[in-house]
Amino acid sequence: MFVIANKDKDLFINEQIRAKEVMVIGPNGEQLGIKSIKDANTLAQYAGFDLVLINPNGNPPVCKVMDYNKFKYENKKRAKENIKKQRASNLELKEYRLSVTIDIHDFDTRVKNSQKYLEKGHKVKASIRFKGREMAHTELGKDVLIRFAEALKDVSDIEQKPTLDGRNMTMILMPKKEK
């Protein structure tokens, strides 16, 4: 049997099924045996359900008597729930760039924005890029990062302490665990 997938990736139902004989599964999961497509459709209509082609590649193809709209609704709901779970497990990492000579107002703005982001449950990466002669005084950059972590200590813990990697010094903060 040659099957062409329809555009919405939906299953074939009722008169869309083009097989001569199908294996029919009842609405409660019981096997009703091999029936002609006409008998299977009549059986489904009599039960008040749809005949849905579940496995077109079977020999004979397998159809199930079910409420198709309810089936589609539950699948959509399940897919939405899976996406939600996936999003929860993949927390985002937001990077905030600071500098050794950062102004107080700029620093406070980044702290306030980081705090909002941490309260949502995401991680924050604070980084400093040293320019020119600032490389001779990396301890000043470390002090800025420590001060940043201190300003956020009530909503976050340090996951990764400040580390120097070439011209960049980075630190990662994670939201505090609720007890």
C-alpha cells in the first residue's frame, strides 16, 4: 500500500483510509479482528467515534476506533507539557559585562537587572574584559566581580569563582536554593 502523508502530519481517518481490509482495535483497546474498510467505518460510526489509521505499514494496516478530536487535543497538550519541562531543564545563562572602571550607576543598573533575572531562576555570568594596561591590575577586576556577587548575595550563590582566561575574567552566579 502506498501512503502519502498529509500536510498536517495528521493520521488518516474514516473515508481517507484507502486499504481494502484493516485490523480493527476497539475504543477500549480490544482487538476486533480483520474487517473490510466498509465494515470498519460502519462499526466506528455506530459506536459514535472515528476510524483512525494508526499503522499504515502493517499487514493488514491497523486502525483504531476512537474520538479523533480528543486524541489530537491530548497529543497537543502532551507536546506543550514536554516543551515546558524541556524549558525548565534548560535554564538560560545571561551575561553581564562589567569593566574595571565601571561607574556606580552602571554597576547598580546591572545588579538590578541581574537580580530580576536570578529571581526568574536563571543563571548570570558576569565578565570583565581587560584592555591595555588593565592587564597589570587584574585584582581590580576581581574586586569588581566580588562586589557584584556581594550585591546579589541575598538572591544568588557563586557557582564559579572569578577566573582569568586570557584578557577575560568571568564569574557565574546561580539562584539560591530554597530550603
